[in-house]
Amino acid sequence: MFNYVTNTTFAEIADRIRAAGHVALITHSKPDGDAVGSQLALRRALSALGKRVTLYAMGPIERSLITVAGETPMRQAEDDPPYDDHDLLLIVDTGAWSQLEPLAQWIRQRHDLAVVLDHHVHGDDVAALRIVDSNAAAAATLVIRLLDELGYELTGGVGSVAEALFFALATDTGWFRFANANADAFALAARLMEAGIDNSRLYQISEESFEPSRLAVEARALSSLEYALDGRAAFQFLRLEDLKETGASVEELTGLVNNPMSVGTVRISILLAETEPGRTKVSFRSKPPLDDGLWIDVNELAGQLNGGGHAHAAGARLPCGIDEAARIVRRTLEEL
Ligand SMILES: [Mn+2]
């Protein structure tokens, strides 16, 4: 397997940025809050430093992310292919070809110009230079280190760099509840709040701005709940008709996998959603070990299904219907 480790320094990346004429900002398709927040922070900061920067997005973008983006321009890579004159590609929050698919071929031809900033355990040789820190709570904590290296002075307020970084950090740590919310994460949060961000505004944008269809599909997911392994595993199932009848989109399923974690016995929660006929999206969450030492590395579990993520939050996509997907996931879980 490719050795996905750091091979450069923030200082070297900062030099590359200083020397660059036109920077491309890239993240994984179907971006989450950390992905877009990290891109927005870089777009805003590098522009303020006088750089020409283009931010590319791929796949559907949740409405909350569009709200946070505000006036900052984002270019949909599928509709508007990248410019030809980029001399630096900054890829954040992923280093995996499977997550870069719409731009993968384009990036492959520019390997020497590409730089990755990532906090995932696994990745591919997508870039000549890379910083990988799986202890980082979010890609945003790597972005701030790069901005510090560039001497960027942090600004607050609506549409600011601090706001984008806070949104990234807060969403990737489940608003500072998950196991990845370490001391660095809280220290960065404090620094961003001192720069002047409205955290309750961001919370409302992220967690309290859904359509009624979200609650309707959440009710469906909860009513499908099944326990396994003596109550240690929780499964939720969303079928095609659940999405159709509630009018919920795939983006509205974000976070539903967390609900069963409120039950004490549950150590792993799994949500299976058939998003298209013959395609099932599987989300995994696990709790850090308590005294019993029992825990499941869901990154490893997802990896066996050609997916990935983090030790406590991961996902995979299976090219089959939900019943077959459920059989495969149960079998893989039991083997672990
Ligand atoms: Mn992330």
C-alpha cells in the first residue's frame, strides 16, 4: 500500500504559494463543512494576500455550505472545467483518487504542481507534496498553520476567514462533541472566537436550517432501527421509497447515523441508505473505548468495503441494493 505520510513542511508549501501565479483550491466531491470551510478560508486569505485563486467544488453542495460561502465565488468543476493556467493545486481534506473523481484525470497530469493537506489515515499518490496529520481534528487545523506560516492576519465577521475555519472545525468535530475534539481543536476555536465570529449564527446555519423533509426522513430512519450484537450495534435503513415519499435529498441524510449513539449499549452505529437503484451509501460511527476496551475502528471496517474515513467516523458506497448491502455489512462486522 502507498505510504501516505507527510513529505514536506508548511514553510515549503508557503513558498510554493508565494511563487504561484494562479492557485486552484480542490477538495473531495460532495464536500462537507470541513472541506468547503477549509477552501473558503484559503480562498479568502490568499485573495487578501493578493493571490489569484479559484475554488473548485464537485458534486452536490449542501445549502448550509452555500450560505457560509456567501459572496465568495465557488466554481462547479463539472460545469466549468478548471482554467489552464494553474501553477499550484492545493487539495484539502482528501488525498484519495476515489474522492477526486471528476478532476482526477486533470490532477494526474499536474502531479508535480499538486499539494495535499489532509487529516485522513489513507490516501493515494495524488500530489508531489503532502502534509498528512491524522491527529488533526479537521483539515482546517492544517489550513490555519499554513496561513500562520504565510503571515496572514486573521480576520473575523460574516464572510471572514475565521468564520470559514470555525465552521470547518465545528462541523468536523460534531460541534466539539466527537473524540477528535482535542486540545488543538479547542485552542483554535478560542482563537477564532477571539477574532470575532458569531458561533450561534453558524450553529443555526449548520444544524437548525433544515426543511421539514429532514425531520420526516429522520423519523423513517429511527423507525427502521435494529440492534445487533447484544445491543452493541445499531442499524438504520433508508430505502428508495423513504427518500421519495419524504422528499428528502441525499444531502439531508447527513448526521442521521449519529442518533442511535445516544443509547448506552450502542458502540457502533450504521446507516444504510439506498440513494439510487442498486447503490447503497453506508455510514459508520463508533464510540471511543470505555473501561471494557471494546471499540471498532470504523475506518478499517469501511476500508474492507472500499470506503474509508476516520477511526470513529467513516463511510462506503456499495454497488448493490440495500438488502444485499446489509448482508455484506453484517458479515464484515461479525468478522471484525
Ligand atoms: Mn475533514
